[in-house]
Amino acid sequence: MTTERRTVVLCPRCGSTDAGGSDDDTSPPGYTRMSCGHCGHWAFCDEWEVKFQWNTAELLAADAPLPRFVFTRDRLVTAVRAIVATRSPDEDSFASEPAVRALCDAVSRGWSEPHRSYHTLQHLAECLRWLDDRAVRSAIAQPSEVELAIYFHDLVYDTTRSDNEEASAEQCVALLSAVDATDAAAIERVRQMVLATKTHTADNDDTRVMLDVDLSILGADEPRFAEYEAQIREEFQWVPDDAYRAGRRRVLEGFARRERIFHSAALFERLEGRARHNLALAL
């Protein structure tokens, strides 16, 4: 098998490869209007910005299809830097620190594992898209901590084990603590948010928003929800059909029986009705 390096146009906000550029009458001279078909992010960019913000080189197997989502480090580095007590004056120097590189590599590897079907970069990108929503973000006291919890909450994911959340929280603490001068209190708050994904219960607003974002797939449009259901089945392909259907029904009924599926106002108003419709169809 041979490999080749291909240039992938991607969105710097969500990492989707559903991005590209076009020239139109609104573009200033020398600029291109770059836009993302997944999250809607767009910007007028000159040649340098297009090259360094909207492109990356990916090493791929020959004839392999391009991934729909590509892991982008900039957002993660920015979130980590926000919980450092003594900031590096040079952002590029901070990003190149060995502990920061190791953290980014671990997150990239975890979300790209081949046994995943739903808990992939697609899920991560969809969560980050909701965090960028103005109404959602305005309800968050510590946006960087919530964003870090999103990056770490499914870092360990194996359907044959029952301690994914605990293992993810453990890796979260180890990787963040290895970065010089990170705030121990902030790391603990991120750890608690990651652990909260086991029971999906929260005792503070930031955790409630983070959990709602994690469950936002329940309120997706019908084609995406159907794709999600198929992806979850693929992750549990080792479970016989009858046992899977019974177990999946218990999970979905648990969400349907809740007085509210979404606890933050922004996501409740926009996703609650559609989520209940999707759950009714699935059940």
C-alpha cells in the first residue's frame, strides 16, 4: 500500500472538510470568500490566510477517501492556554511545547480510533459547533473549560468496558497537568464535567450546557438522527440483535421519560421538540 500527501481544505472552526472558497462581488480585491458547508463559518481571506488557516496536509493511503472531518489543533491549544496561570507570550511557542504537543496527539488519536462509528471527529465537530452558537455560549461562565470537557469526554471509548468516563477523566487530568502552570482548580472542574457524562446529571450551569451539547444529536434532523442510530449499532456490533434492541430501548426510554431532555434554555427551546419526535420514532 502506498501513501500520498494531499491538501485538504477544511474549516478552522469545526474541522469539517466540507469547506471551500469562491470569488464573488463582495470579496475585496485579492481576497477569497472561504466558507464551510457544515457549520456555516466563513471569512474573507488572502492567499496566506487560505494556505495556513483553511488547509492542512494529510497523509492518506492511496485511493482512500478523504475524511469528512480533520482534527484541528488550534482550538484545543487555545482552550488549554486559557487555563494556564502564566501565559506564554508567544502562542506558537506554547503550541510547540512537548506537553502541549503530546496532549494534542492524544486527543487526535483517541477521536480517530478505527473502532468508532459515532464517537468520532464528526461528533466532536458537532459539539464544537453548538459551543459556537451565540445563545449557548452566553450561558457558559467558563467557555474554555466547557470546551476542554467536550474534547476529553469521549477520549476513551470502548463499548466492551464500563469505565470509559472514568478513564477519560483520568487521561484528562494527566494530560492537562503535564502542561506547565495549568490551573489545578480548572482541571478539576473539567474532570467533574467529563465524569458527569456517565449519569448525565449536573449540579451547575456549565456542566448542564456541556451535557446538553453532548446530547444535541437527539435533536438532529431525521436523516442525521437515523445515521446516528446506525452508527451506534455499528459500535455495538458484537452484541446480538435481540440483546442490543432491548438495551437500546432502555437507554432511549430513559431519555424520553425525562421531564426535560435539555436543561439549558438555548438548547431546550431549539431541540427539545425534535428530540422527543426522534425518540418516539426510534422507540
